Amino acid sequence: MILLKSVTRVCALWAVLICLAGCTQNPSHERVQGHALAVTINNVEPRRDANGDILDAHDGSLEFFDGRFYLYGTRYGDTDGLADMNLYVCYSSPDLIHWEFEGLLLKDAPRRIYYRPYVKFNRATGKYVLWYNADNRYGVATADRPAGPFTIQNPDVAVKYSAQGTGDFGLFVDDDGTGYIAYTALNLAQIKGTTSSSPEHHRISVERLAPDYLRSTQESSGFIAGNVESPSLFKHKGTYYLLFDNTCAFCTNGSGARVYAAATVLGPYAYRTNINWKGPKEEGASWTPPGSGRINTLVDAQQAHVARIPSASGSLFMWMGDRWGSTPDGIKGHDFQVWLPLEFGDEGTVRPLIRLSVWQVTLSLPPQASKKLGEHSGNSP
């Protein structure tokens, strides 16, 4: 009986310690039932890695691979963003709060003006595929792990409208595993000044990728709009959404986020609204001078990506935007990035962005990372 009482007291003590540990955990997230995790997304404080360094990963993408989030971006450091010193980097996180620097994606890459890294997993080949823009040409590389290192397979990938150079782009993988690229084709010689209502530069289109994602089949939607950049393509409840807006060129006021929708991935796409602009709906697709972005934005940021987040209530689509010129220290690599939830209304409408300093989401996470690489959530529910 004395031994039994001692064991009981020890168990009770451990129960108290476990309770105290749970009550004093990091306030930025809270463990709830099962494998759900309630986290607070903070758009006020800069995101930092485990070493306390500010995350320098811009105009890239966020993916959920093997039970972990991977943030891919361009490291600008203390440059103007147009130097040949840009590098591609990767950070990873189990919860969107705690970040670990994974390293460079292309360790032996030649000096180029790099930007816009996107990574997708190819179920057929078992490879992670990186598309990137270097000196206005697309390159493609592959790796066996989400964080790389990636090996360049083709430094100059041709797309249908790449003759005069290519700009921003985004990647999308449909339910059947088919990949697509939404991109802007450059035609800088055709900039016609501020009076043009239909500029013939930075024109956006969507193309189907080859089964291995290493090239384009050049099967295209045709041009959808001009003087635009920063596209993001995703699918929600059977509708394909293509978001982009006027060219910004690191503009501090940010740019809008026009919403185009289609029943099939190659279109035709129809304009719905602009969710990052205070102006009337019918003028949301209006043209502005090249590189000026847009005034009267709801959120002073330029769209970088729309990420699919696994949440307890289903897939949550998160809008990510770069706030150029926002950091107090003036270092471009420290510019803030804002993350906001997208909300959908009746009949497939997308509601205007709401600028939130902080907001919460309950993540739905697997019990542990999959032992088989490639088991992950994509961007098509």
C-alpha cells in the first residue's frame, strides 16, 4: 500500500508538470484535438528563422510537402532587386510559425538576375521540379528532396510566347497530375505609352506542361490580358481561378489582384472582379502606366502566390503579397510579406481582401511526416 501511494503521487506530479508545459507553450500556436494545430499568422512582425534572421524569400511560393511547409523565394539581401546577385533559397516549417533555413536551391548557379522560384512535385517521376526566371528566360531543375539541392535540366525552356523574353509566372497541378504554367510574355518594344488601353507587353496566358513538367507542350489559352504580372493559378470547387494585376516593378503602393475564372484550365477566362482595389468593379481591369502598380489598393502589396493550406475546415487558400519598400532599415531582403485568407462567396465569387494584422487558422496536419516522399497536398482540392 505504501508503494502504491508513492507511485500514485509520482504519477500525479508528472500530470501537473505535463499540464504546466502545455500551458506555457509558445503563444503563437495552440495544440488542439487530434493532429489539428491552431496557429496565429502575424503580418506585423517580420518572420524569422531559428537563428533569429528575417526570412529573405520573396516573389516565390509556399508548398506543403510530406507534412511540412516549404517557402521558396528570391533572396535579395541589400540590393535593388535587379542585380545578378539574387539567389534562390528555401525555408521549411512544421506550423507556419517556426522556420528553419534549408539553404540555397541552386548552389552552383551561374550569376543571373534570378526571381520567381516555383516548385511542384511530379507524382509520375517522383521528382521535385523547380521552374525559375533568369534574365527573362525560364529554367527548370529537379531534385529528390523538397529543399533540394536542385540540378538544372534546361536553362532556357521555350514556351509558346517566349521569343522576346518572359516575365513572372506561376505553376499549377490539376487533380489528374497534369501541370500548367501561367506566365507573362514580354514585348517591351510594343509599350505604347500611357494612353494605350490594350498594351501589348507583359501579356498573360496559360500553357500545359509535358508529363514530366520539364517543358511546355505549348498548348495555350491564348492571351488573356496585357500589362500584367505576378499570376497565380488555382482551382476551387471545380472552377479555375487566375489572379494577377498591373505591372508593379517593386512599387511601394502595391498592385491589385484581378480575378479571372474559367470552367476549364485553358479557358476561356472571364473577368470577375479586383479583390485588392477600392475602385468600382467595372474598372478593376483598367490599365495603368507600366511598372506603376495601382493606387487605392486595399493591401499595399504585390501578389506573390496563392497557397493552399490544409486546415481543419478543409483547404484554405492563402493570398501572399510582397510589401516592397516596407522595412524600416531599407534592406530589400527585409521587406515584409503579408499573408491573408481568401474568402469565397456565392456562385464562386472571391471576396475583397481584408487587411489583417493577425488572424488564426487551425491547421490539419498528419501525425508524422510521410516516409514516402511525394505524399503531400497540392494546390487543387
